[in-house]
Amino acid sequence: MPSRRDLYGIADLRRRLGKGEIPLDRIVAHYREREPDISRTTVRWRLAVMRSAGVVTAVGRGVYRLEGGRDFRPRATPALRAVAELARPAVGEDEDLCVWTTTWIRRFAGRSALPQAVVVQVPRERVPEAARLLREAGRTGPDLVVEPFVAGSPMRRTGTAPLPRIEKLLVDAYCLFARDKGEAMGVADGAAAAKAAEEAVMAAARAVGINRSTALRYARNRGVREEMEALLDEAEAEGRRERARAARRRARMHEEEIG
């Protein structure tokens, strides 16, 4: 079975099959080496998740291409763009605004492990005004969080909505769910949310790759550098253990073939 910290076995998939064009049958066969009973439908579902995370691209009917670890580029949905436009009047022309959705991190934690919400980040002194504008537009409740934008945030500047880079997303998700136990969203089981967020950070770090120095610089700005460093260290250690297990499996298979 895939490791809980690499929910879809993306790291192993990339190591074994590379980044070229790969037919679905070969991907299914790869998964069945580790999970003999996995269905074709489940594999297609995993590929759909990876496509939305920018890890996989469909290049033809039943043909996919694995992208590199730096290609995690979640797209601004119409809903995110709408929220950004509602909050923008509260933000000065030269001030920062960021929007993101917990959907992007939930993909690595399991769909039910963390609640779904949109996070809006504006300069600290603009938080009340942004919250007011969103409330007047009917956007309120636990599925919308308005919080301060933190200096040094790794951002992707787009023409449709200001989005976080993966390093910012992971740190912010850790702060929201692990450090703060989901209090801003009224999470009932804060301990479970914290555990899920930690596992999601490690799974994402292994699956899509991050710039470690960028992540830790931003984590320092948010006061969680030591915690994030420990999670990234554990993700790297798990990756080494998984590679060693895979090497042993291949060695056993080779011995069986020549024996």
C-alpha cells in the first residue's frame, strides 16, 4: 500500500516510470505491483487528483506525462477569483493579497481529514475591512478565513488571482491546522486536524517537491521554523527508506528471475 505520507505513491511512480509519456496500462501495472487488488477506476481517480495538483498532465487519450517536482501549480478557480475581487478594495494598490483553498492540501491528507475552506490573506490592518466586504457580499462562515498576510510570503503572481507557492501553502496550512488546531474554522477535533496537517505536509513535500530553504525562511517568519524543519527532515528520511525498500524488492525480483 502507498505510504500515508505519500498518499498516492507519486514519488515512487516518478522514480520508476520517469517523466516521459506513459500509457495508463503501464501506470495501472505499476500500482498493482504494490497493491494487487487496486482497480483501474481507483488509478484513474488518483491520476485526476495528481492532475489537479499539477503533478500529472494528460497528453492524449489514456496517456499521461509525469511532471517535475517544481510543477505544482494549482489554478485559480472562478470561485477563488471571485473572492479575491471581493476583498481587493480593502487592500491598497501596493499592498499584498493572497487567496488559497484548503482543497490543495486536503488532497495529500485524505478528503475527510481536513475541512474545506478558502483563506484570504491581507495586511494585518486591513483584515477587518476585508472581512466586512466579504460578509456584506454574503461570504461568511467557517468555510472562509480572513487572516493577516505575513511578510516574505513565497507567491505566484498571476493575472487572475494572487496565489501561494507550494512552500507558502504548506507552511500556512501547518499554521492553520497544526499550530492553531483549526480554531479559525471551528474545527471540533483539533488534535486530529493537527495530525492530518502534519502528515499532509510530509506527503506533499515528498510528492511534488519544494524549495527547502524558501519554505524554512517563510516558516521562520511565521514562527514555526523548527516544527517545519522536523517535518521536512522526516519526509526526506521516509523517502530514503522507501527507496531502500524498493531497491530490495527489485533485487528479490531479479534473484527470482535468474533463479
